[in-house]
Amino acid sequence: MIVGTSLLPGRLLAATAGSGVLDNQIFGRGARALGLGRSVVSSTRGAESLFNNPAGLVDVENQDILVSYASLISDVQYLQLSTALPINGQHWGMGLLNAGVSGLDYTTTSNLILGSFDYNSFVFYLSYADQTGQIADWTLPRALNWGLNAKYFYQGFGELIGQGRGSGVDMDLGLQMDVAKDTRA
């Protein structure tokens, strides 16, 4: 049995006054995670780990790639790309989530069309994971997988809207430990 957690600290966002930030990460999980009701924090592996728990990158032995595309609510185009790369015994990952829609009408309150604009939202991930058997002076009974995501967010409307854009950064820490390994009943 593997236990895991993903610690998601508060997001640091720099957005213009009056604008909100839509989290397009709610879709970015991978087919396996969506099929399991997103309950995969402790069992995530490979390129999907960037979106669920970065500690799962430790188990990648060869390059793993995740590509997903969907057209949501008829006009919103959603793209998910990620890769997990073991490089010289280190476990790295990169990913991109992108949601956008183009050709939205910019209207007045009396429905006079002033033009059209586009909307785009993306999150870029850079991830690293490793395994340890010791924390400070304490030796762990099992190896602990840990992973870190650094994320950059951007949301923006086309030039017609002007200052309707925002960006920010975020970090995630994820942990996994196989507590049943070598356990006998």
C-alpha cells in the first residue's frame, strides 16, 4: 500500500484589479486520474505526476509523455502536455496546460458589438523529484519519495480589453511512501 500527500500552499498571484483567475488545472490530470475520480495522489506515476503529485516522478525509468486535447463547452480549446525525464539518476518533468477561446464579442450594455477578443490561460510546470531514506538525523523505515513543482500562471484577454491579464507563481510539494513494502501478515 502506498500513501501519499500533495501539499498545495496558497497561490501567489499578481492580477490586475477587478480581474479573476480561473484555475484551468482542474482538468489537467490525465485519463487514468479522471477515470479514478481524481483519487490518485498516492498512486500517480509518470508524466501525469506533474498534475497530481510530483513525487510520482521518482518511478519513471524511461521518458514518459502525456498529450491530451479537448474542445470543452464547444468553443474552449484545452491542451495538456507533459513529459517525465530521468536524467543521470535525477527525475525531471515539464508540463503545460492551456485553455483558450477566440472570437468573443466585446459588447456594450445595449448589445452594440465593439469588436472581438481572445482569451488565453496557461500554466507551465517544471518539476523535480527524488527519494530519501533519512530526514535530518532520523532514518526512515521506508524510502520516501518527494517531488516539487514550480509553476508559472498566465491569463489574459486580447488587446481590445486592455489591462485584462494577470500572472503568478506557485509551488507544490508532494510526498509518497510505500508503507506495505516488505510487510508480512
